[in-house]
Amino acid sequence: METTVLRAAPNGVALTWRDTSPRVVSHPVPVLLVHGMGGDGRTWARFTKVLAGAGRRVIAVDLRGHGRSARAGSYRLAEFAADIEGLCSHLGLNTVDLVGHSLGGHTGSLVAQRNPDLVRRLVLEEAPLPLRDGETRPEIPAHRPTLAELWHATNSMVLNPRAVIAFDRSMTDSVIAQFHTPDPFWWQGVPRVEARTLLLRGVRRGSMVDPHLLAEALSLLPDGQVREIACGHSIHRDRSREFAAAVLPFLTD
């Protein structure tokens, strides 16, 4: 198994990604992993090992303004999606299984809406769902992290301090404002998703997925299912085994 770090500018912003290929590939469709805001591709290190062990090629990207990728003058949600589309074109990928966490999940949903033939399986882990017209975002109670969550978060920072240092914090207000603004175009695009879709939601405080909006999105997806896990916002980090147990079979069948 070899891991290479590449850098290119498929959409005008230099992106970095890690391409992990197992010695024996058991499935022809690569898995594209897209992290959440404030992280980078290394957040998927454990899951990458699981996927590679199952014979899957894995591509873990650093989004614009994160990790080793370049910063940008704009951080529109559609631009994150265009970066991923450009990366797939640059690598000659005609079909991918896309797994995204939080901002990466929303990015993946846009890619699947705009490119139905590109995404075969779509996993949205704790991806914030846009408001519908006339709706306001409910107040989310303050979350007090558990000791396990604090340990995982601290361990992640120690192992990968670059994610914290490199993150372009100028995007924070812009991205949050977009999530808090009704987006009718996103909702109109949901029925265009042809990929089988798994929506993962944490059921503890800290989850960013509103259950009402989740039910609405599920009703619009042609082929969607929900899995709830006793966790907060970062399931793949804090409940890595349960995450892999839910996602790997979904990507395999």
C-alpha cells in the first residue's frame, strides 16, 4: 500500500490530497473522503486503513483553506463543490463513492446533485441541512463534551496540529451564514441525487442535524436511509468502529 501527497489546481485553487492504493484492489470504484470545517484529510486516517484493508482505493482531500491546500478569497459552498468536481476531472474519475463529514458532507451533496452520474454511493455524516424558506434554525443547546470526546479531540490535535494551524478562519462566518440562510435550490436538487445515500446523525448534544429537516430530506431522496449513532458531531472520530461498521458495508454492497 502506497500513499502519495499530490498538489494541483484543478479549479484555480491549489488542492492537496492523499491517494492510497491497496496492493490488491477488490472494488473498481475509489472512495473520496471530504472532511469538515477546521479539519483536513488526515482526519480520515483510521477509516482509510479500514477501506484500504478492504481493497479500496482512497482519496482524502484537503478542502480550500484547510491543511496543505491553498487559501482562497471566497468560500462559497458551491465553490467547495466545484473544487471536488475539478479534482475528480483532474484524476480522471468517472465514478466515486463519496463520504463527507459536516461541511464535507454538504459539499458532497452538492456534487451528487450536480453530477448524478459521478457519485455511486453518498455518505453524509452530520452534514448540516439548509433551512427551507420561512424556517428559522432552532436553538441548539450548548454542548458539554464528554471525556471521551475531549480525549479524541485532543489526541487529534496532537497527532495533526497542522489542521489547526493551517485552517483559514476567515471562512468561518461566511460558511456559518450560508448554513443559516434558507436554500431552496438545495432542496430542489435533492431529488436529482441518483446515488444510494446514507445519512448519519449523532443523537447526543453536539449534533448539527435537525431531525425535522432530516426527515424532509429523506422523503425527497430517491434512495436514502438514516442511521443514528450515540455520538455528537464527529462520529468517524469519536465512534470510529461504529462508523466503519455502518459505512463499509454500505459502500461494499
